[in-house]
Amino acid sequence: MNDIIQQKVLAKNWTFNEIADLKKTIESLATDIYEEMKLIERFELIREIRIKETYVGEVFEDVMKQTVMIALRAEVANTVRSMLDSATVNFGGNKNEISERSVVGESNEERSSTTKKNSKK
């Protein structure tokens, strides 16, 4: 299971906000993994877990999904935490499609900012 989680984490380019909101990130990863799992894999994940008294009278499918998601969230959280322990942050520069000049707000070279001043003369 750890290998699957690590592959999902490494396959994506994460933003700082996604990493900062770990609860949402863990929920998203757990949901993705749950949807990809076969029924037997889900069962294997929870087969040794004791059933809570609060589940009496509930539909088996709902109880199984809740229990699998609890187990998945725990595994995802532990895996992500161990990966973050050895992670490094690179502030080296985001190479995106927008030119730095347009972000900074520099004026166009063809039309200088002194055009208005010169026209007053």
C-alpha cells in the first residue's frame, strides 16, 4: 500500500497550499486510492479490524466503505508524513508561461513612460 501511495504523491507537482492543507490532501489521496482498489483489496485492508457497536443495523456496504476509508486515511497520513520528513523545498523559481516583465508591470519598450511628459513640451 505504501508503494501505491508514494507513486501517487510523486506523480503530482504539489503546490504549497496543497501540502499545507494536509487533511484535504490526505482525503483526496485516500479517495483516489479507494476508487482504484478492487473489492478483495478493500476487504484485505480491513479484515482484522473489529466491528464497532455503532455499526449495528447499518448497511454492510456503508460500514465497509467507512472502515476502509479510515484505514486508508491512516496509511496515507503515515506515508505522506514520512515522505515530508525527508522532503526539501526549492524556491528556485517557477518557470511558467507568463513573462516576468508582464508580472512585474514593466512598461512596453516601444512606448516609453515618458511619452506623456514629452507631449506637454
